[in-house]
Amino acid sequence: MHLLYLRLLFFLYLAMIQYMPMHAYAIDIDQCATRIGQSLPSPQSSPRLSEMIRIVEDRDDTKLQDAPGKCFSKLVWGFSGPMVITDKDFTPDDQDILYIEYDDIEKNPAVDQLLLSGKLDEAAIISGVRSGAIKVENVPGGAFLKFMYNKGFLSDVIRSIVSQKIFTKIYGYLKSDDTCEEDILDFIINILKLEVNSSTILEINREFKLFYGKGIDEYKTINEIFARIYTSEIVKSMLTFYGAKEGDIISSSTSRIRFYEKISDIDKNFHLTDKNISGKINAFNVRQLFGSSKENKLQAMPLKSYEDYERVLLHQMAEEVKGTTMIINRLAPVDYHNFHFPFSKGKVLSHAEIAAKLNNKSAQDFFSKEKHSPAAFHIDGEYLSVSTVATSSQAIKYNPLVVNIRDILFLEVPKLGVIPFVVVGATGVASNIITVTPGQELSMGDVMGHFEFGGSTVIMFLPENKIVAYPKIEKIKRLSYRVPSADQETTKEREMEVYMHMGIPLFYLKR
């Protein structure tokens, strides 16, 4: 029965997006290499790459997904369309995802003018989009996503099926199965939005060799290429290029970022939510993010199992983050999906070490006896989308960020103390992969883990009294805009995201 539902959903999804226009861009690989001070690898070939070139040459255009494919996984692709809308007749609605490019700040006068205004009205948004200062993200499968997170019986039914674990696990299995050359090309064209033809494919292969140490012909599955990882040399070059230095806190991932300078100031109930709706609808509750239940019930609960002791520690840590600065990094499918250590130095705390810092003697004794405790606290949950279409939807009761499957690392950082680092899964994200171990020492840029196929989110909490935002970051904290609600009778206030690369300095330590 589940399989039947999945197939129906896949076909519905494909039908809804098949008319979305293709948008591709070419990469200037020489410029990329020069920018970060790396030398290009020599062009190379292989039987698999030769087959990819043959496939491309046999096509009249780059829309490989339009041609019948040999591979089963083509059935579940369905991703096409531009990542950025440039429609000159654009009119905003409450489901649009708006963002600005970090690189445009202090370079594009239109962007700086927007930042001076703080809160943007509809006219400012329209002007910003038409001038190119504001980007409107066209989410892969966006029409389907918007339908799924609208109010309505059919939307509720589809959302309840898609958010189930079995849907994501089957989807993840398909992405982990050995795939053919056409599927890898589909990924490069439809997800990464690269212009693929017989003259660019060798350059794309060189780019992959340069940045990830592997050519496109060396990836055997979609999840492999999705979770591609920067070489250590590239990470060092990027940190140098962006000017990251000792004491800086960098962006841990290439993503769209939102900042909340002080959580406790957002409202008395410790919720993040749209201004015109009840805190009971799509609310962001930090205790819930940490998997904590009602305080009195938690303290009365008998501690018997590993999970019981984990819950107690998470509840204690949730109380510690009040008054902190929160950073939300949302990763779209097009992005690089590894997350890196954002501090100069630090280490991953074990469960026993966390218990000791919280003065929880019973939990410390319990975890000290456990020989194989993982680095992260795992919280099972749903598989809702983490797109802002979903996180601002009034059709769901709880914010996906606090009910989705998630893993929480606790990092000990000199001068900052214990930093919670939350890794949130989503629809189609078969697994959050944590690659660090308890007690592991880390340096800036070290990889901590990655997501398997899909969009995902990383949330980090920082003590606001110990950090200072860099001037560019100061300009964009809590940048918001007002747009008409779907009923056109009210307005909603939304936060605008800022797109930036891994390695860009966000804050530095107070001196």
C-alpha cells in the first residue's frame, strides 16, 4: 500500500513540475581556481566519462530528463526549473522564499539601500526583485511543495504520507543504489544547475577534481555526489580567501542563513513564529527542539534506559541556551551538504562530559560506564520539508525544525563554553551522517558530517555576550519583510535569508 502511495505521489510530483523552465549556468573554472589560489588538474578521460560525453553529444539540448532513460531512479527525479526567479512582473506572496547574496553587501548599492530600511514592505520587495537586489528562490518541485503545505484535506493527506519515515527511507535507498551515467548527468543539470554540453563536460569534471578530489565519472551513486566533500587544501584556501582568522566563527555550511540575536527577546513564550498567528501554530520552541517534555513530568520520570538519561541532559541543555544568539543554516538541494567546524579550536563532548558540566552526577556515572556512546544525541521525528514554505506554513501545528529527525552535538570551545550544534533532517534526507567522535579535537574547517540526499538545516546557539558580529553580518541580522497572507486580508512578517558560502566569518570573540 505504501509503495502504491509513493508511486502516485511521484507521478503527481513529476506532472506538476514538468513544465517548469530550465535554467543553467556555466562555471568559469579557471576563475574559480585563480580566486582560491589553486592549480587546475589536467583534463582526464575514462570509459565512464566517455559514455557521459557520448550521451551529451547525442542530445539536442541539455534537458536529459525529457528523454526516456534507462535508469529506474529517473522516475523519482522530477527536479527542474531555475533556482532564482527573475520575472519582471513579480508580485510577492506569503509562500515566496526571498534572500540576498552576501557577496552583494557593500558592493551592490541597491542591496545596501534595502538593508538601511530594515523592514521591507511590498513595494520595496517588488523593486528589489526587479533590480536584482533581492533573489526569489524557485524551490525544486516548488509547486508541489506549496500545494502540500497549504490548508486542505488533500494537502493534509499527501503531507502525512510524504513526512513518514518509510517514504524518505525508500527515496534514500534509490539515491544510494548504483546509478548510471544519465542519472549523474541529470543531477549535475537539474540539481547543481550546470550547463552541460560536449564542450563544458570536461571542464565540469576538472572542477570536481579540483574541489572534491574526484571527477564526476568517479561517483557511483547520487548520494555519493550529493555528499561530495571539499579537499582539505580547498578548505584551507577558502578560509584564507574569506579572511577567516583565529577567534573567528565562520559559516559552517554553504546555505541560506537567518540570525536571531537573542532568543529570549523574541517573545515571552520562547517561541519564534509569524506575528499574526497563534504561538500554537508552527511555533519554534527550543525545549521541543531539544526533545524536552514538560518540566514537572520530566523530573518525575524514572531513569532506567539510555534514552531516559539522554532526555534529562537535553532538557538541562535547553535551559542553558536562553538568551543566546541562534543561527539557522538552511541547505537547499543545490548546495554543498557537508557541515564544517566553525570555530578556531574545540572538541566534541561525550555524554559523560556533558553530564559533568551540568553537575548531573547520576547521568555522569551512567554514561561513564557506556563504552560505545555516539557523539550526537539522536532524536527521532518526522520528515517534513525544512523549506521556509513549510516552516512558515499555517497548515501544520509544529515547526518542522523542532519535530523532524535531528542529531545534537555539544562542542566545547575555548572562551565560549559548550555550544549546541543541531543537525536537522528533512523530507528525502535518508540520514544525518555524523562523522566526528566523542572527545575528538577539531580545528576550523574540519568536517563534522553530512546529509544524504535532500534539503536540510543546521542550527547553532552562541552566547551573545561573548561574540561580536562583523559589520556585514550586523547589517543583515533580523532583516524582515511584510507580505500579504494568502487570504489577502492580513500581512505576515517573514525573515529574509542571506546566501553565503562555508568559511565566511560571521562573528569574532569579544576581546
